[in-house]
Amino acid sequence: MELTHYLGEKARLIDKTLDNFLPHPSIKPESLHRAMRYSLFAGGKRLRPILCIAACEICGGKEKDALPVAAALECVHTYSLIHDDLPCLDNDNFRRGCYTAHKVFGEAIALLAGDALLTLAFEILAQAHPTLRYSPQMFLSELSRAAGSRKLIAGQVADLEGEGQKRGLSELYFIHRCKTSAMIVVSLRLGAMVANATPSNLASLTTFGENLGLAFQIVDDILDVTQTSGCLGKSAGKDVAAKKATYPALMGVGASRREAARFTCSARRAIESFGPRAKLLQKLAFFLLERKR
Ligand code: GRG
């Protein structure tokens, strides 16, 4: 199947699954449920849930078994975006081509919509079926760690505290591993675990995810300086304005592109052991390297 067709098909299925898990907007408190749905359905790429499904399939599992886990991952990701955009953090007006949740619903409801999405993710994940190797507790533990104070939130704190500071490549690497790779890695790992993956397949997908996440964040930083807000669906040029340490700021756009390509090649090599089944994820890695938004 052609990659763009695959991505479109999966995104459609993920949206349907999310719609089923989200409380209906007519359920009280309506404002909260509307805000949760607003940010979730504003038009994200669905990268993390797609990676989850693809990892499940590459390990011989069924798409339908990965869908609830995939939906939980998108809930956590969307929560992080809503909170990141709040005035106390990045203070952004646009996300996914729309006004940010706090611009539309006010800060309090946006904050609570993020909280509710994060909580819903764990409610969904707790219902996951055990496999021979992995229990629902293991799924919960994986996601809690990835979204917790040593990974996703650690990345946010380091990013925040680094604004205006001189930062080197090793600090940048730490931030990217935490704020971007952690959620990408856990998406792949959970998809593989749903398919009862062998420890060796799980390890290969982990290395793939770490490298893919690093490449993804470098490309994100390149796009911030090379694309318009209209194209990105979020405010461009924010990193320079906030004096953030990024790859383009440290080494320029050309060298950053080469670094992103290098991480993408490492990602591709990490899953060669899957043979022809690795093709889709390998193509996806190159597609993300070339993306324009
Ligand atoms: C826990 C508040 C909080 C934040 C956590 C920094 C951070 C971590 C989140 C902010 C958003 C951000 C810049 C994350 C880094 C990863 C990244 C490039 C996210 C954007 O992901 P895309 O491009 O977004 O997949 P869509 O909208 O397509 O889903």
C-alpha cells in the first residue's frame, strides 16, 4: 500500500476510535468535553498512534488490537500540546491550524481539558488486554514513565529553563530525547507489546524510535525557521524569538539537515532485522525527514 494512502487510512480509523472514547459534547461539563474534542480533532498528523499501529503490525499483531492504545497515545500527546501552548509556558495562539484551546475556551478550561485528556488516556490503557508476555500494568508503567517527570515533562522543564541560556549539543540531545523521542518510543513499544513482541523486536523498535524522534525534532526546528505559520498551522519563528537553543541555531540549517538525515539512517538500520516487513516504517522515517509541516 502506498504510504500516503496508509497514513490517511490509519488517521481515519484513529479519529473514529478517539470519537468513540471521548465523552459526547452534550455530556456535562459540556465546555470541558467540547474543549477536549476541539484540540483533539483540530487536525494533528496522528504520528504517534500511526507508529503504534505500524509497530503492532510489523510484529505480527492486528490493527484492531492496537487502536485503543493508539487513541490513548494521541490523548497524551494532545494534552502536552494544550499545556505547552498555555500563557505560562509557550503562550501560543495557534496550533494545528486553529486557535489554541485557551484562546477559544479560556485558560482554566484549556488546562482542565489537558488534564482530562491525560487521565482519559490511562483509563483507556487500563482496559488493554494482556498478552502472553505483557500485562496491562506493564502498558500503564511504560506510558507513565514516558509522560512523566524523567521524560516528557523533564524535556519541557529543560526546554523552559534553557531559554536565553547558552546550551551545547549534549543538553539539546537530552531535551530532544525527553520531549520528543520518549513519546515516539513508547508509541512503538506499546504497539509492539500489544502484538506480544519478542524482547529483541522490542529493542530494535526502541532504537528505531529514539533515532526517529531525534530526527523528527531537528526537522521540527528547521521548519520553525524555514516555513511560514500558515504552512505549519502554528506560529513559526518562535524558537529564535525565545532565544531557544536548537540545532539550526547551533549549527545552521544545512548541517542540521545532515544530522536529521544521519539519525533517520540509524533509525532505518535499527529495524533491518524485520526484513521486508520493515519497509513501511523505513519509508515513514524518510517521509518525516522530507515533510514540510
Ligand atoms: C507536558 C506541558 C508538557 C509538555 C511536554 C515540550 C513539550 C513537552 C511539548 C510541546 C510540544 C512540542 C514542541 C513537543 C515536541 C515534539 C513535537 C515536535 C510535537 C509536535 O508534534 P507533531 O508535529 O504535532 O506530531 P501534531 O499537531 O501533528 O500532532
